[in-house]
Amino acid sequence: MSAKEYRLTSALRGGLMFVRGVPGIGLGDRVSVRDPAGHRRDGQVIRTSEEMVLVQVFEGTDGLDLEQTWIRFLDQPFEVALSREMLGRVFNAVGEPLDDRPPVVSTLRRNVNGNPMNPAARTRPREFIQTGISAIDGLYSLVRGQKLPIFSGPGLPHNRLAAQIVRQARIIGAPGTFVVVFAAMGLSYADASFFQDDFERDGVLGNVVMYLNLASDPAIERLILPRTALTAAEYLAYDLGMHVMVILTDVTSYAEALREVAMARGDVPARKGYPGYLYSDLAEIFERAGRIRGRAGSITLMPVLSMPSDDITHPIPDLTGYITEGQIVLSRELYNQGIYPPVDILPSLSRLMKDGIGAGLTREDHSRVASQLYASYARAVEVRNLASIIGTDDLPDTDRRYLDFAGSMETRFVTQGENEERSIEDTLEVAWQLLSLLPPEELTRVRESDLAAHHVRTQTVLSP
């Protein structure tokens, strides 16, 4: 660690510090900044040359003075202390406690930037993770080691859904401890209090590590927070053998902070002003999730992002979709109808679902039921669109049954209480009640044995 302090700051701009004339500085090195009042701030070198070193200051550059600010280059990467004692704790972006408890004391410290996971060491995600939410478990099952984002929009209940997943998620029939690393960026104080109070009230905080960055905190902190959280998740998963679910919310706040920093340091903008390296930057984060051959633990990632203007073609959801293995899309139309969670059935998917369901994992008929539900709902949406033009009176009896099916699908299968947890067996039984609204000859994606075992050949009356 260098003992030298420099007073060579030439410019301050948007959380960035430009330091001239300090040779031999390594990219990614940790920096300690001392302001005129004697307070210290953490930073990291993000660009270096013989003439100029560019430092991002995590606590921001407000209050710093070019003449009275001292900087020390520590000749080491930015690291965070790791210990089992992290569970049940709340930290900021750089791993400092926010819960009025002492800092984590550990001799083990690791670089938050991590190491790329060797693709040859990866093993395919398997085992079903039950979230207790029918729309996810039944149609877009989450698999241990998968990256499955939630695409939302401003004002939609993605925070409530994320909290419900934290409370209810578990792996059925797999040995090992299941824990959650919850990383939130750009939250309002009310939302941060909601998450903390919700986890404490339901008694799950002891199995959760929380990393929080408030909207009032410097935006530049958001660039380090997901890396700090994933470093903790890697320790819990690959050192301690735990099954870890990481929830990142809101990725849009992260991307906007990245755009702000990129503009401040003069990077060439690309789509909608985001830097051209947005894809590789997101991939650097998301690809830290998965399973490693020979290791008992795993990291399952559920990033949450709010799509600006509900635009799924916006660069953030668009690029996220290329990196991850599916998406859960929330619908404003369903939300306006009072449906929670407002999961939009048709654009959502889980590409690894088949590896986590079936005999010995969920139930033998699960994949066929999911396929039939999806196909029947797609047909029902077509009928609903037709009925909006010609009316329902001229529709044949089968099409009117599809209309009933669509309404029941949304109000009985998708709709679920915020504190209601359904097992996969409950979810599949509700699915068969819905499919029993349709004639057996319309159910072409299930087997005759499935129909004999589960289809009620008279019209089923669904309980409200």
C-alpha cells in the first residue's frame, strides 16, 4: 500500500476525478480520497495513462476542492470482507453496514470485480426453484443456476413481486441451504424501508444479505453495488456450498448511472446515449451466475428492470434478453384491471424450464400442461380480439368457451394474493381446472392418460 498522498487533481466531473502526473497506476486499483474536512471516500481507477488517471469516487465528488483534496493510490483492487456473518445484514454499495451493527470482520477479502467463470467449468442449470407464484412456476419455471429477468415498467409492482419471491422461493428436494442476496439500486427511502420491514416481519431476513443504494446516494455507487453483491454470492455459493438467489433491482438505474459516467469521461454514445459497451458491461455482471462442475452451491440470478415507456425494444431490456435465458414480462393492461402479479403470458418465457421440471422434479405432466395452457390462452386472445370486432353473439360455442377460459386464466391462475404461496401441486391442479373449461378434443398438447386422470368432462365451476 502506497504511503504517498497526491494533490494533483485537475478536474472534478459527475463523480469522476481527473488526476494528472501520477505514473505507474494500475487499472482497477483502489483509491482513498481525503476531502478538506479530513473525511475519506473510496474510489477506483477506471482509466490510466502516463499523463492522466481517471478515478470514480463512489461517494461522489460533491464538496471536494481541487486545491484541498488529497488522493492516495493503494496499489490493490477494490475488495470486500466476506464471512458467513453477512447473512441477516444490510450494507451499502461498498460493503459498509447500514444496520447500525459493526462491520464484518474477516481475514478473507476478495476483489469485487471477480474472475470470469470458465465456460468449460460450467454445468447446465437443473432443479426446479419454487417461487410459490403460479404464473412463474407453472408456465416459466425457474431453474437453479438460471438467469431469468423480470421486465417491468414504471409504476408496476415489480418491487412487491421481488419481495414475494424472496419470501417464498425454495428448492424442492435438493440438499443445501437456500439464501438470497438482494441488491437494490436507486431506491427511494420508502421502497428501501418496505423491503427491510417486509423481510423482518416475515422472518426471512436471517437468510438474506441486503445491499442498498438509495436514490439520494451518489449514482456512481450503483456501478460497484452489483459487483459487491455478486462477490458475496460467489462466496456463499462456491465456498460455503449454499444455493444463492441474487435479485438485482433496478438494472435500469444501473444502466443510467453507467451512461452518466460514460458521458462524463467522454465515451462515444450509442443507442439512446448509452455507451457502446453496455452489452459487455451487463454480460460481465449477469454471467457471474450459474453452476460450476464439482461445486455443490449455485447462483441463480433474477434481475429486475423497468422498461422506459414500457418499451421492450429499449436498449436495456433488448440487450438483457440476449444475455439471459428468458424473461418474465409484467403487463400494464393486466395491472390496470387489478390483477396481481400482472404477468403477461404471451411474451414471457423461460428457455431452461425443461431442465427443471418433469418426473422426479415437479410432476410428470408439467411440461405438457404448461404447453397446453400457453397454446389455449394464445387461441383465447385471438378469439377475444375477434369478439371485440363482431361481438360475442356470433361466436360459436367453442370460441365462447375460450373467452371464459381467458378470463378465468387471468383471474384464477395469474391472479394471486401477495401473501399467498402455492405449491407446484396446487398450481397444476388450478391449471387442470382451467383446462377442464375446454372440450377434451381441443386439448391436443396433453396425453389421453392426462385427460383421463385430470380433466373434468363437465364444465368446472371455479371457486373465486
